[in-house]
Amino acid sequence: NGVNGFTLDQAIGEFVLTHPDMKIPSRGKIYSFNEGNFFDWDEPLQKYVNDVKSGKGESGDNYSARYIGSMVGDIHRTILYGGIFGYPGDAKNPNGKIRLMYEGAPMSFIVEQAGGKCSDGSQRIMDISPTDVHQRIPVFLGSAEDVAELESYYHK
């Protein structure tokens, strides 16, 4: 039923509602991927990142890179400002490193409740039936239009 953001008020020692009914923008201008692994990614992802960086994506905007390295922090920013967060599979970890049951699915639930979209590159994360409690998956979460655009690179 939506997403509400709370902030700790240290003066009273309680969390206070500071961001009611958070909605992720339908498109952003920020991508959040660990580009240190760029050359280990598959070709569709490399092309997508190069295109959005250079303004050749669907929006025509040059996207900025912002990567904290903490999924919670990166997703928080993505919900506030839009864009896309990804932790893809690569040559070293083809299934990615994010665990479906206790990282990918919970974060996907929050992002979707805020109006975003979540995918493993080909299917909705919340539609994946787990085969193992520690199952790993690639994830792309964020603004619906940004995630849909990324998925289109895998269908070309």
C-alpha cells in the first residue's frame, strides 16, 4: 500500500514520518552500477550503460553515475530521484550476487510499492519462484521507464 519514509529524531529517540507516500519518478537521470566490472558484463548491459551516459538513450539525457556500494543507500536515492540501480550477473558471477529471498525480492517489493519496476533483465523479480534459500540473481531496480529501457536492450 505504498512506501513511507521515516527519519530518526535523536532528540526524542523515535522515528518520525518525513516522507509520506513516496513515489519514484517514472524516469531519472542517474544510473547506479559498479562500473569496475564493466568489461565482465554482457554486451547488452555495456551498450545500455554507454548509451545512457552519452545521451543516446531513450530520454536523450546524459545520465550521471552514482554508486555507493550499499544496496539500501543506492535504492533510497533511486526512490527519491529516479534512475536505475543494477547488480548484474557478470563473467565471474553469471547469476549475480544478490540473494533473491532476502535482498532482491524485499527490495523489489519496496521499489514496486513506490511505483518502480524490478527485473532480472528478462522477468519481474517478484515472479521468480525460489529454488534455493540462498539463490542468487541479477537485479535491475528503479524508475519504470529506465528498467523497461534496459530490458529492451536484452530483447534486441
